[in-house]
Amino acid sequence: MLTSALAALLAVGAPSAPAPASKVQDWETVVTDDGAGSLTFRAMTFEENKGADTLVLSLDRLPGQCDQILVSLAVVGAEEHGLPGGLLSPNYLGEMQVDKRAPRRFDYRFLTDPSFDNVILVQLTHWDGDDNLFREVRNGSKWRFRFDMDGEVHSWRFSLMGVSAVLEQTYQACTAHNDPGSGEEVPAQAKLESKYRM
């Protein structure tokens, strides 16, 4: 399944496949493992305008920090990106907007993984109006991101249909993992099959 393979790739350095996905409208949830015992409870969707590259938006929760949501985007290229593996850029500025609400600026950096020479991960490190972003996201229908890279403007658009449900699912899975008395366990992680290597 391409979605599961991409989810594993997007957990930077991940040699393991995610647990089975749960899909709600345009979003799905997966549990990824980076191979060093670090789990990520992920909600993810794909960019609406399909091109040569696959664009993925991920909203992650980490064990012990279930109330915090980390935002990242990834470009999974049809070809190698030509950048050195292990690259971590300085911070740059971008702009995002949920529906017709006021745009907000964000800081981001990009990085590459030595294991995947066709994936560039974009991590959001800070954004304006932290307190109400996810309220807007839960009640919105489209989420747009704009980046100015090398003088060229890139605009990505993602559907928010189903995001509220998957954010609740990742929260429940994360808190269940943190509570050893809950009786729930994260499914065992399987090895990523070689046919999914990109």
C-alpha cells in the first residue's frame, strides 16, 4: 500500500512500516516507528493537485506529549532530489491559511534523510496564533501553504475533510500508549518491504 509506505518514509529515518491505517474521508491515521523505539501517532493526507511529486501533510503526536501537534509536510519525488543526505536547513518564512481566515506566517526548515534520496521533509517550527490554529483546522475545509523558494512561490493545498476525527484518534492512541494500565498496546511494527523503497 503506497500510503503506508509513504507514512513509514515520512518518519525520518524510519526502517519500519506503520501499523495498519484508519481512514476517515481524506485523512488517515498510522503509527510509525523510527527503528529506535520512538513512536509517532500520525494523521496524514495528500495534496489535492496531483503532480509528478507526491505532497503529504502530517500532524504528529509523540508519546508523553499527546497534547502537542507537530506539523510537517513532505515532498516525495518521482526522482532523486540531488541534495546531500542528512541536510538540515536554517529556518525560512512561509504563510498558511485555513479557508478564508486571516493568513498566518510560519517558520519552517527542510531536511533530507540519507536513507531516502527522493524525500524532502519540511518541518514547521513556529507559527503565528498558536492558540487557535487547530481550532481553525478542525472547523475548516481547506488548508493552504505558500513557500518562497529560490524566488519561486510554491502553493500547496490540502483537504481538511475528516481531520477532526483523525486528530481525536491520534490523541486517543497516544494517551492509551502512555497509560500502561489501559490494556491497549500499539500494534507490533513490521519491516518495510523492499518493494516500497523509493
